[in-house]
Amino acid sequence: MLKIEKNNQPKVKPPVKELGFGKYFSDHMFQATFTLGEGWHSAKITPYQALQIEPGASALHYGQALFEGMKAFRQTNGDCVLFRPEFNCRRLADGAERLCMVAPPQELMLEGIRELVKIDRDWIPSSRGASLYLRPTLIGTESFLGVRPAEEYLFFVICSPVASYYAEGTAPIKIWVEETYIRAAPGGLGATKAGANYAASLKAAYQAKQRGYAQVLWQDVGHEYVEEVGTMNVFFVFENEVVTPKLDGSILPGGVRDSVLTLLKKFNIPVNERKLSMKEVCSAYETGKLKEVFGTGTAAVISPVGELSSPHYKMVINEGKTGPLAQRLYDAITGIQYGDQPDTFGWNHKF
Ligand SMILES: Cc1ncc(COP(=O)(O)O)c(C=O)c1O
């Protein structure tokens, strides 16, 4: 049985136009603890509050820290749904296995998430494009020095009401093709949502911002093949083929990427998951065969890319406008999330 400690000092909710992304947190959080011998215990909903962990906690030194990002929506008819929560719980468990961490059982994660969004239901914004973003997080809390997996963990979930991820809203963004740094390498942590991957990405992302670009496009270790964007997977629409980089262990297996692959199949649009070099992209651009580029991710849903640039080229894609496939996919996914379209894949979990 989940213990529930209600927050008797609820915060004033910010107006939707001020939400931005990840600036505000709701009134409650979910927490559960793992200790060796006892397993997972002390699962509870509490007021949103500061954590108390030892300065020797392994997450702070050896980076045993993993997180997830998922959303709850208020649908047009007032129903509230979580979008594909089991996908995120499974990915967290897969990441935990790679980082030698102990993930909570799926049922515990799902129950905690469901109870949390129920208690903070009023925090789910009702306007189109806005949602309640959930951040499940797993950290090693055992206090010791010495490199080995921790024997104590904390799993917690916090919620943030959000609007659009990019300042551009749903308008096409400009992406910088990174040619110096890499985010992940074969055999590394790239397929997980380890905090370490984001630490590795900050410098290039900062430099790209300084140049006026929203995010970077990561390439493989040899700076030859496309991998993904800072917080999105990426799709290229050529004249006769839709391509997304194959999951090779260094790319995050995105939930929206998976949803897009499913929808493309339904639309009878062939898509290939394969290796794709920037050389091939540039040559398709030069011959007029590159029609659209878009990113996919929970935060931004479908984000058209209007420009791809590096020190060696500048490609303006589809005249910098949203392409028809990106628009169709955006409408299909948000249509299911907000309940305007039938959820034929069973992606929404009503609560
Ligand atoms: C590096 C990276 N790639 C891809 C994605 C897209 O994943 P998803 O569609 O599950 O949000 C994200 C966002 O979570 C990300 O951080």
C-alpha cells in the first residue's frame, strides 16, 4: 500500500503562457527506496521537497544517475491520460541494467506514477500543446568512496507543467552539425538516459546556442554517420525513402521514434532504419532529393528542422518551413494524446 502524505500548502499554479519548459514543479512527488536485503520499500507520495542524501552518495561521484521523461495530457473531453508510460519504465529498467543499478519493479514504478498524477491532476494544463511532464529518476544513494555499484538507491518522480520545449514553438528549428565533440560511443552509455550523456553534450550544445542554433546533430565517433539530436531522434525524408539512424547502442531508443515508425507503417510509408552519412545527406540536398528533416522526442513531439549547418555547409531544408510529413505525424500523435483521434495502438493510459 502506497503511503500518501498530502501537501497542505499547495502552490499557486502559473498561467499557461508563463509555463515554458521545466520551470515549475507540482505539489507532490513519489519516492521509493532500495536497500540490500530489504529490496524496494517505503514507497510514498509526499509534498514536493528537497532530498536528503549523504555527500558520499554514489550518484554524486560515480554518476549512477538515470532519468526518464514522459507526459500526462488533459484531453479535449476532460479525461486525463499518460502517454506510453510502460515504454519509459522499461527503458529506465534497461538503463539501470547497463549502469549496474537496481530499478524498481515495473508495477511499482507505474503505480507510483499513476498515483502521483492522480493527486496532482489539477496541475495538468488544459490548453493544447501544454501537458504535465514527468521526470522519473533513479540515483545511487549509498555513501562510500571507491568505484563499484551502490547497494542503496532512491527512485523518485517529480512533475512539471510545460508548454513548448523550444523558443520557436512548433516552428522549424536550426540545428548545428557537431564536428568536434561526440555524445556517445559504441559500447558506452548512449542508449540510456544516464545523466552522464547530457553532461557530455553540454559544451557542444552551449557553443551551438552561441551561434544561434537550437541544438546539435550528433554524429558517430568518426564524425561520419548521423546519430541523433540533443534531445531528439532524427528522421530524414528523401525523395523515395524515409530514413532514421539504426539503433546501434549509442543512440537513445526514443518512444516518439517508436511511435513514428508505427505510424509510418500505418500510413504505408516505407521507412528504413539504417546507417546514414552526412555525406549522403549533403549530396541528396545538392540534388534536390532531401525533402524534410525532423526530430522526434517527448518534449518537442515532432520538431521540423529548417536548417542544418556546419563550418562546411548550410542546408536550408524545405525553404525553412514545416514539411507535410512532419505536420501529418505531429497531428497524428498530438491527436491521439489529446483524444481527438482514436488511440488504436493503446498508447494512452487513462487515470
Ligand atoms: C538524447 C535523446 N535522444 C532522443 C530522445 C527522444 O526520446 P523520447 O522520444 O523517448 O522522448 C531524447 C529525449 O528523451 C533524448 O534525450
